[in-house]
Amino acid sequence: MPPDAGEAPAAKPKPKPRAAKPKPDKTAVVNDTDGNKPRGKSRGGSDESARIVVKVNDEPITAREISQRQRIMGGADIQDKVKANMQRLIKDPSTSEKLKGILNEVVKANEGKSRDEIIAIFEARKKAFAVGLQKQAVESARNSVSPAVRKGAKDALIEERLKLQAAKTAGITVSDEEVDKQVGVIAQRNKMTIAEFGEHLKGAGIDIATMKSRTKADLAWMEVVRKKFGHQIAITSRDVDRIVAAGPAGEDGTELQLQRISLQLLNKVDQNALAKRQLEAEAARANFTGCQQSATLANTIPGARFEDLGLRSPAAVPEPTRSLLLSARDGEMLPPAVGTGGIELWIVCGRKAVSADKQKRDAAEDEAKQAEFSILAKKYLRDLRQDAVIDDREIGGS
């Protein structure tokens, strides 16, 4: 500080004090993902995770936070890809051929054993094969995650800061207990305790504090939107009727009219007998003309058993048959498959949409409200972002 105007200059300049503590450099502070204490400092740029990438109204977002959020978002993207990959693998003709090959191997390696013993061994091999398919689907999905996920992670964190800032302005706070309770719900959905869920996330390289940070922002934002727009939302019975009528006839809302022809394996199972049964099943499928003739068709095959299963929930049928049935046309017979009862021919004869009960109407009403809230919330968030000072150091600011 310079001396006051009325003060005479000192004869000797005073030495500069050495004990003065420099102010902390904000750019060197690494905020924990849940907004708690700083994790550490960047020393000469050696700690890449400490690097501040973006400031939102002067609140920092670090490289570590972006990396953590990227892993969570990539995981969400992966789930859809895994499901699609699994469906593709199940429908691939080579999958059915591999199962036939496994059965042949089991039969050849266990000659002299009873039919029940061979089927039990085959079922164990089939389960292991299904686990292998799942791993293959997951690996393929992970390899196909888009690099654009990083940008999405950064944008999500910018919006998270804006949501928490809006909550602070509105006087809304979310306690740690509320956050833990919601994270506990997520853990329960995955059939885990919070501790187990934390270990699960850790195995994917994700700190549970990252999940808590996102959950806290989401809870706070819901209260902000309800407080600001709740009086504007009004859902009528007609709105509910429209949503129920337009709802997808997916697995949960559909029952399938099913038939099944089983070509029983003899007590003595060998490769020749198995191959013969497979040829008989393929010939039966080639001669299939419709559900009305299924029983007659079964009677032409020695040792075959016909079952009219009626309306069944797809959830009652194990995979991979379930997915194939849901994808089949009405009046279609699936290719022969190896099942516990021998070689099986499944037939889809029709389907019925399950009528909506009160629970579904309540869900439809909630869906309508959430849709209205979502529209208003997106507009409000867009306005907040336009008014915010966002310093993105990777693109020179915005």
C-alpha cells in the first residue's frame, strides 16, 4: 500500500514482510464432486485432474469431475447398446447352431449316461453360453461408445451448477439424508446395499460422491421447477386417456397366444437320434400352414407332443425364446430350438394388449405431468444458461 498523502516519507524503506501468506489460487483448487472440501492443488500442472476446465458464474468444474461424469453417462449409453447387441446375438442363426453344437458335444462326451443327466449337463453349458453372450454384448457396447460422451458430460456438469445456483437463489436446500435416501433407492433397484453399490461404482472407476452430486442437483432442481411452475400444470382425464391409448404395446402390456410342439428325446440320447429329431423338426416347420393345423401336424411326428398354451405373459418364457417370440409375426413358427423337453417348435398365434388398470392410469397421469414439467424446466434451464457467464477454457470461453 502506498503511504497516505500527508505522511512524510521514511528515511529508510522498510523491508518487505516475509510471513505474508499468499492468497490461494482458485485455479489450483480441486473441488470434490459433492461440493465438499478441496481434494488438492495442482503443482505446476502435474495433476491433470486438478485442472479447471470450465467456470460457471465463477464456480469451477475440473477435469476429474468431467472424467467421472463421462463414465456414468457412458454407462447409461452402454445399457441401451448392450440390450440391442444381445437382441442381435440372440437372433443370429449362428447362435442356434452353436447351441446345437454344444448339445452334440455333451451327448458325445457323456455316452452311457441317462437322458436326465445329459439334459442337466446341457442346461449348465447353456447357461454358461448365455453368460458368454452377455459379456460379448457388453464388450461390443463399450467399444462403440461415442467420444461425444465427454462433451455431454461437460454440458451436464454446467447444467448441474446452474441448477444448484437456481436452488440457492430460491432458498431450496437438499440435505445429505435426502441424497443418501435417493441413492439407496437406486442401490435397491440394483439389488444392492449402498455400500455394495459404492463398491460396484468403484469397480467402474466411479466415486460414489459423483453419483451423490448428480442426485443432489436433480433433487434440488425438481423442487425449483415445482415451486416455480407447479401452479401452471393441470392434467385432465382426457389427457390420461390419450396417453394410455397411445402407449406402446410392449412386453409388459402384451400377452401372447402360444402353441408348442415338443419332439421328445429318447431315454438313450445319442448324436444320431438328436440329428434325426432336428431334421424332423425342420421338416415340420417347412410343412407348417397355420395355428389351426398345429395339432394335426404334431400327430404326424412320432413321439411329438402338442400344447396349446393359450395367452401367456412373455416374462414367463425364458430367454432367448422370449425375445424371438416378441419379434415374431402372428401365425409364425420359430426355428427349432433345443429345450428341456427335447427339440421345441414355438408358435405365435396372436397377441392381446392388456387393458390399463388404475395403476397404469396413475402412471399415465404422472407421465403427463412430468412431460409438462420437463418442457417448462428445459426452457428455464436454457434461459439460465443464456444469462450465465460460462468460461470454457477449452474453446476460449462462451
